[in-house]
Amino acid sequence: MPMMPAICNNCKNSFPSGIFIEGSKINLSGNTAGPCPKCGNLGHIPEWVFNIIDNEIKIVSAPERTVQELSRFTSIVRKAREE
């Protein structure tokens, strides 16, 4: 079951939001999460519309800011897998 990432509004650190979603089409907007484990400030959950099917997240639509944040998050996850 995928957990939605959160992005710190202060240091831009990615961290788990605590929101788990499975098998749905979801529209996230205006959600906060925190505290950031790195600096202690609040973060936000990227705004997007997506489908979750078989534990795979498929973006339906998202603003450019979200695309950039999720791209950075994906790079972090890939690097962690390699190490």
C-alpha cells in the first residue's frame, strides 16, 4: 500500500506523510504533514490527481510544482534502492 510523500516547506526534505491509499482515484489538495524529521517544520503533500492500481501510482494530472517535487522524490527512492 503506497504512502504519500510530504515535502518540507522549509528545507525541501521529502518524508512520509502518514497517509496510505490503496486502489482508488484520489485528488489531493491543500494537505499538510509534519513535523519534518530534518528541521521540524511543517510540510505539504503535493497536489495531484492520481490512480493507484496494484500498488503503482499513475498521475492523472498535477501542477508543475508537483511534477518537480515528485521527480526529486523518485530520484531519492531510486538512489536508495541502488545503495
